[in-house]
Amino acid sequence: MFRRRKRTDSAGDPAPVTAETIARERERGMLSRVTVVPRAVITPASMPTFWIPRGETTTTPPVATSLSAPQSAHPVPRVRTPADDPGGISPVDRAARAARAAPENAAITATAPPVDSDVELTTHIPRRYALELPDGRLVPLDEPHTVIGRASHASPPGQAGTSVIGIVDPTRSLSRSHARVDRDASGRLSVHDLDSGNGTVVVSARTGHVHECIPGTPVPLAAGDVLSLGHHEIRVRRHRG
């Protein structure tokens, strides 16, 4: 049986297959079909991380970071140890200590004296207000109720807890009992229209909103608000007298 002798170079290694070698062998009739398989050229940049050059040794097995196994989508939980907690106390021991200390903490909280704030120790003074009449006079709202109307000899006298303010009105645009201003225990004010002929209007000093009073429905008042009664305007002022 005929066996073709393998060609070798001067160093004894198999001779590389080149285009010239293939053409020469084909002319000799030694080749009937040639399949060219490209040779992979290995360079240091394409070498894997675990590649060790020939002639070098290492004592630590290299780790192939580029070929590492994929991480699991569900990692296995690690068992906690006392070293994971401050002071080396496990969660079970910590819960047991907290349960034993709960009655002591409750007793300390129950016997602790209340802390008095400065607001609780301060005596609050109710705010005082006055009405600035069209002629410039300031009339303090000292009574819980103050009735405003047209001044006349027939004006009803003030009852207990009620004062009467009579305004000279040649135009007769005011009713004899036109509106009533009420003051509660905390000093807040409100106005009631007493079913007057020309109505009562409140102009807010803060928003500029105009509110027409409905008889029987109180409207809150604040410092700076204006009461429009007929052709007259009365302003609410803070009073410190």
C-alpha cells in the first residue's frame, strides 16, 4: 500500500500548507480536492484570561473572568450569624431582651412627670377690636353684641350685654337696627344683617372679596374688613386700649 510521505521543514515540524504547495501538488496529480481551512491567528489581545504563555509558571490558578458562570436569578440566602449584628447579638436574643425591658420602660414612662410648655403656662389675652365710624371715632367692641343703626330719639336702649351705636344719617340709608356685630369668648367677630332695607356688605381686607350678608346668617370679620351699610362705611380695627 502506497503511503505519502509527510513533508517537514528543516526543524522537523510539518511544512506549512501554502498556495504554492497546493499548486505544486495538484500539478503532480497528488491532489484531487483541496479544502482550505483558515488558521486562527492567536494574539495576546485575543487570548483568554486564563492563558499562560509558554515558559512561564504560576502558583495561583488563574480565574477566567470572561468565562465565568452566569449568576443565578434567585441567590441563596445567607444564614445570619451573631457577628452580623452590632455587639454580636443575634436577632432572637435582641427580641428577648426587648421583651424583658418593655415593662420597665412602661413604668418609667408612666411615672415621668409631664413636660409643661411655655404656651400652657402663658395666659392668653382675648383680642380686642373697635369699629371706626364714618366720622373717625373708634368705638371699642367691649360687649358681646353691638347693634349699629340710624341715630334717633326712638333708638332702642342697649340691653344687658348689648351696646348700640347710632350713626347720624341725613340720607336715611340706614335702618334703625341695621346690623349686629357679635364677639365670642375667644375674641372672634361676626356680623349679622338685621333684615335691613339696604342690606349689609362685607369687603375682606385680605382677599378683597365682597360678601353680601343674608339675614340670619353670620359672616366672619377680621381686622381691616369694611362694613358697607347703606351709604356709610365702617372699618374694623384692632384695639389695644
